[in-house]
Amino acid sequence: MTWLSPVLLTLQVVSSLSIIVLVLLQQGKGADMGAAFGSGSAGSVFGSAGAANFLSRMTKWAAVLFFVTTGGLAWVAHHPSGSPIDVGVMQGFTSSTPAPVAPTGSAVPDVGTTVPAAGSAVPAMPAPVAPATSESSVPSVPAK
């Protein structure tokens, strides 16, 4: 299945380029832009109205191919061939760090210890105490 995405992408590009060329080759109602790219001479090969019908049919089938490949590319993008568990950045990585050490009886855990699980007792940290100020240490403002 790894070949499906590049094939669909190639068909997508070819069909989009063919739509561009076919639309430019068609004769407009007032612009005659298609005559600049050779549409006038192609009219003699297919008859008086044959070129318009042939180019219209080819444009239709190129557009159908374009939309089918668009749907196929969208399907391939949302249904990858491998499991997302099997592939990834961390595939084949083995940890070289030792297992975390259980905390000791100290109140402050070491830097390398694990965080306690939810619902377990967490030691409470004492609230910070503001420095005591006395009336004498506060400067007074003279009254006017």
C-alpha cells in the first residue's frame, strides 16, 4: 500500500496540468484565447464543432480524474498503512536513566524523587512568616 500515495499524487498533478492546458485551448465566447495556443488549427482536424466537443469531454474526464485522486489522497492520509504505535520519533529508544528512588523520611524531597500520587498524603509546607515590625522602626512623618 505504500505505492498508492505516490501514484495518486502523480495522477493528481497530471490531471491538474491537463485541466489547465485543456481550459486554455478551448475557445472562449469573446476572448479567443484558445486560438493563441493552436485551437484554431485543431478545429480542422475534428470538424467544425468537433474540437469543442472533444476538448469539453477531455476537460470533463480530467476533472473527474482530479476529484477521484483528491478523494483517494484524502482517504490514504486518514487511513495510514501502519499502526501509530509502531512508528514514531521514539521508536527503538531505550532509557538509560535509572528508575526513580522512593522518597525517604525527610520533609523535603530530594530533586530526583518522584511526585506523590494523587490522593496520597503530601507533607504541608509551613506558611512564610512576615518579619515583625515595631512602631519604633517605622519612620514617622511630621505633621504640618
